[in-house]
Amino acid sequence: MGYSEEKLHEEKVFKDPVHRYIHVKDKVIWDLIGTKEFQRLRRVRQLGTTFLVFHGAEHSRLNHSLGVYEIIRRIVDDVFNGRPEWDQSERLLSLCAALLHDLGHGPFSHSFEKVFDLDHEHFTQQIILGNTEINEVLSRVASDFPQKVSDVIAKTYKNKLVVSLISSQIDADRMDYLQRDAYFTGVSYGHFDMERILRVMRPREDQVVIKQSGMHAVEDYIMSRYQMYWQVYFHPVTRSAEVILTKILHRAKHLFEKNYTFKLEPIHFYSLFKGETSLEDYLKLDESVMLYYFQLWQEENDPILKDLCDRFVNRKLFKYVEFHPSNSQMSKLLELNKLFIKAGIDPEYYLVVDSSSDLPYDFYRPGEEEERLPIHLLKNNGEIRELSRESEIVDAISGKRRTDHKLYFPADLLEDESGKRKIKKQIRQLLDLD
Amino acid sequence: MFNDHAKIIHAIALAGEISGRKKLQKMIYIAKKISFPFQEKFQFHFYGPYSEELTLRVEELCNLGYLNEAREKKSGYYQYCYTLTDSGKEFLDLYQMEMPALEPCLQDMNVQNARFLELVSTVLYFDSLPKEEVCEKVFTLKSKQKYTLEEIEEAYQYIAKLQEKAKLQ
């Protein structure tokens, strides 16, 4: 028996608050979980800065990755196995891709990638294809197996059905994170009947389709997605923490470029600051390392870096007002910019517009004009129809645009009347704070 | 401060009118790949490189009244055309952009059809691979589009031409 078919003597089970148990029988999966690159995901939170708002949201990307693996395992072993449209030889590939799909995420990856112009998908591929423990395990299956896993995650694998299991508008990734994020944040929105959805999934040439009889379960899934976006992922206070985090990283990079002398050399950031990040350096960074620097930078001589780190570590976040960037509001913003400078508060770091498009989450889209593959229902007569054409509920929310912009600023500095009182009053009036 | 939005408004102003969401996506992706500073993240989707961030940003700009989105019925589907509104033009007066080479590149792309731009963007997506492997990717991943070797060659030539244009100005 080859390594790809090797089973553990005894099935391993992980207790999991979302799926109750995660079952591992394949030796390859067990070995992948034990690699240092996979274990690193324990030190990267699934929801970045959300824990500053929902204190339970401390779950890691490792929890989520195991959850996605378990969903795919149930689909391929319990639902697809034996169906003529499904090629069971793709089973192990699907499981590995599910387990490893988030491997390249960095610490607080959304802000981190923005500031340093990185892409976690690029690092996922590098970890899978490079000189790593993960690559060593995958190569034992077959020499071309790492490339196949990488292609599935990059959505460029030839079998689109396999890709769609892990990445589509109703995929294992979303089904896990919606439920997991709801559980750990403690909100009551992200619930839907996943067991039902799994039972009505059917493999087709290019994608998974859902039997018409499961439409109401899918409606629930779309609704929970919608609710979670607005109640958790787009939460204005989480966005405030994210704004501060982004500005800390910008400031540290700026200081490095100006040859500023840090009290402790930020060696972990050097390759990022220089824009030449190697895989080895990248893997050394996790959220523990970043938070360690933020702690130290509270004692720095640079007043901006010091202040921003104090805000992040001690949760003294920016306040916000709704902001509609119409031309009159944009003129007001330019005016505010000038007043901030006069007040001695650098607007580059302390006056920030944040938009819904700056966030990494997406809505269900019916896929007009070949944008993204929509969710398809399989009707009893064999016809395939796009979900929002059959469901009034989905139609009601998927076609509607809802966008959101907020203006963030440090209210405490504007209320501090120890200096520049007149200018600060003017600012507060422009922001409608007084 | 709203810079990324401003770049999209600027791009549509330079192109004049862009017919189709797919075309808009591919034009911005190609411009980004030939070194114009667009920040939107693209991933490979069913129809090639696609950015959800760009989709949402365009929606925001339509909601803000800076872009006009007109829906036209085509055979079997709707197509969306984007133009700048008067508010969009006023906005650009507030937000000057310095990307002089962008205009000829976008105008050139805008007269190509969406199918060809889909091919060009796919070739660019795999630009780290040797040409034979890129052809194989195109034939495998875009089998329904039935691209020929000649068309792929044409895409390569087109990319070289655009890169020259981007450098010249």
C-alpha cells in the first residue's frame, strides 16, 4: 500500500466546538497536521483584531483549517463517494487542499498584507512548493502532488469541481468560518443547517450544485452570511483597531526608512521593511511576535509610534463618524486635514477614511456577466437555475448594494484642551462632536 | 485617504466609457500587472483574474454618485456600462492624479473585446511560467473559450506593446 492510501492504526479524533469531532484516518493528513508550518497557524487568529470587540474571538487559523478539512471529508466520504460525477481519486487532494488552504496567512494578515504589499496566497504556494516540512510530506505522495495541492488552492487546478469545494460561493471555507466565528464571537447570527446542505450537495462537471429541496437551508446560509458581515466582520470598532494596526505598521516602516534608531532592533520586520521578504523570514512572524514589538514600541521615543501602540495594546481606539465622501464632504475632509496639521496632530496617522471595500469579505453575487460562479440549484426536472432566480429572500439581499464609509480620529486628542483649543474646537464642530 | 477610489475614478475618466464588468475587471488587472499602482487584490476565479475589492469599490463609487452604471440587456444576460458623472469630474478636480501613461494604455484596452482581454489577463496571471506551460494553462482552464495558439501569441505581442506604451510616456 502506498503512502497516499496509508491509514492510521486507530482513527484520531479532535474535539471541536463546531463540528463536535474532527476525524483523521489518513496518515498523510496526520503528518501534515504535525508540521511546523501548520502548527504556526495556532499563533495566527482567524479574525485578526476582532477579539478587541468580541472578547471570545481568539480562535486561530488552525482551528478553522481543521474545520474546513472535516467538512470536505464529510462531503467526499459521505455524500460524493460512489456518485458517477465524482472521481474518488481526487479525495486525498481535496482533503489536503482543504487543510492547507490558509497556510500562508500572516499575523493580522489583512493590515499586514496591505502595508507590505504581500499576498498570503503567494506564501501558501511557497510553503507548499518550497523547502518545508509540508512539501516533504506532500512529495511523499507523489512528486507532482505538491503542485496539484497548490493549484487547487490557487483555483487553477484543471478539475473545477475540486476547486469549487474549497472556493466558491457555497464552499467548505465559508461554511466553517461562519459557524466558527459565530460560536467564538458569541453572536447568534451565523447558524444554518450545514448537515442539510451537505446532504443535498451534488457533484457536477464544473461545480457543486444544490438540490432544489435544500433551497431553504441555503437561504439560511446566505442570510447568516449577510448578518455576519454587517454584525461582526464590518463592525465599526473592529475597523478602528484595524486602522490603528495599519498605521502602526506604516509608522514603523516609515521610521526604518528614515534611519530611526529603535531601542530594540526590529529584526523580524527588516525584510518586510525592505520589501524583500523570504519565506524563512515570513514563517518566523506570528501574532505573538508582533504583539511583543507593540509592547516594546510603547516605550519608543517616536511619539506617534508610541501613542499608536499604546492605543492598540490598551484598547484606546479611534472614534468614528459616518462619512459620505460626496464632493462637499471631501472638501470638508481636506479642511479637516489642514486643521489637524495646525493642531499638531498628523492626519496621515490620525484622520482615516475606511470603506467597506477595504475589508476582506464578500457578499453573495448572482454572477451577472460571468463575474463569479453563482450558487446553482438542481431542479427535479434536471434543470439548473441560479439561486436568486428561485429564492425571493436571496434575490432581496443579493442584488442590493450596501456600502459603508467611516471617518476615524482620536477623539481624546481633540478633547484635550491643554493646547490649540480654538483649532480643536473647530475640528470638533466640523466633525459634529460638539 | 480615498486614494484607491480616486484611481478607479481616474481610470474610468481616461477610458471614457467601459462596457461590461468583466472588461472593467480585466482592464484594471492588466494595468496593475504592467505596473500602474492599483491596489486591488485579484485572485483567479472561474473566468480569470477577478477582484471582489474592485467590484465593491465600483459599487461604492456608484452609490456616491461619482460613477454612472447603465444596465443593458444583451442576449441572455445584462451588461453594465460605466461612465463618469459630473460629480465624478468635480471629484477629480479635487484629487489630481499623476499617471500620464495610463491614458493610452486604457484607451487601447478599451477598444479590445472582453474575450481577448480575458486571455491577456490570464496570460499575465501566469507570467512566471514558461510560454508552453502558459499555453497549457489557457487550454485547460479556458477550454470553453477555445483560444488558439495564434490568439495566445497575439496576447503576448499585445502585452509587449502595452508595456512599451506604459514606458514611453
